[in-house]
Amino acid sequence: MDLASQAAGIGALADDTRRALYEYVVAQPEPVGRERAAAALDIAQHNVNFHLDRLVSEGLLAVEYRRLSGKSGPGAGRPSKLYRRADREFAVSLPPRRYDLVGDILAAAVTRSAEGMPLEDALHEVAFAEGRDVGGAASGVDAAQPLAAMAQVLASQGYEPHVEADVVVLSNCPFDTLAKKHTRLVCGLNRDFVQGVADGLGCERVAACLEPEPGQCCVKARREG
């Protein structure tokens, strides 16, 4: 959930010229050179150069070099600098939403169900495993401070957590729209995911509990004992 770089990338398209260049490049079936883009949009060459390189620096476009003549060897000329859509995806949601995460969990659970596992068991196992992977991959956290560690990792997933006494309160539900339409299903896998994070971090005696309150995620992480 790198909000700064995501917002900077999308914000680069606020400029009319830059946005027009981006839309032109990504609409082409093959990478585009500066001269072609300038001619197509009737923009001064120096402006095209500046804006295309800004789109590259923000991660929206990528560059490759190729001789457009198709010739090679001495006398073939220098390769042209060509632009295409970058592989990176951009998405900014405020409050944070993680529909990609819940989609992955649901798809994996359906696949296991098709192979014979009861769907409810599959949802539990996949959500828990996904959370455990997130917790296990976390760095720079202190499992000796389990609630603080949980809050740090869950913040990276969009939960907007804060610690109150012996509980991590989650102010935001990353799956909000789905949770409102399919409450039992989504809140259950949400709880399993959060419990998986705790186990992946090695946070002993931390339990994810369903405790819905208005304006908050339905899950809290409590220290037991």
C-alpha cells in the first residue's frame, strides 16, 4: 500500500499534455517514438521529450530501444528510444481497499472446492494461509511486542489499525463493499486472514475475533491471557 508513489504516478496525469501523450502511447499496438507522438498530437518536440520522460520516471511508461529501419550493423543508425505502457499497475483508493486480495482468496478457495474440499473449509484455509504469508514476510517488526507488530503489518494491508490496551482495533475494512453485501462470508475470511497474520508473525496468545461495530472493521485482534 505505497500511497505516496501510487498517488504521484496517477497525479502525473493531471497535466493535460502528459495525459494526452499517455493515452496516445498506450492506445498504439506497438511502442512509439518521440517524433511520431509529437506529430500525432501536434505538440512541440521538446515538450514531448520532457513529458514522456516524466511518465517514465513515475512508472507509467517503459522504454525500449530499437532500430525502426530493421537494419543492423555499421551504417544502420542509432536505435530509437521507444515508449510503451509499463507493467506496473496503479490504484489509489481512499479509504484503502484490497479487493485484489479478497478476490485471490475467493478464487483459490473455489478452486479447492472444485477439487472436492468443502467451500467453507477452503475459505478458512486459504484466508489463513494468505495472512500467514503476509505475516511471515514482514520485516522490521518486533514479535515481542505482538500488538504493535500486528498493527504495523495490518497497516500495510489498509486496515488503519490502532492499539487500545490489549486489543488492535481496525478502523477500516479493506473489503468494505463486499462485506456489506456478503457479511458472514467476507467477515469470516477476514478474521481468518488476520489470525494468519498473527501466526505468521509468531505473535503468541493473539486471537482475531469477530466484534463488529459501526464504522469499523468487523475484526479485532486481542491479546489472550
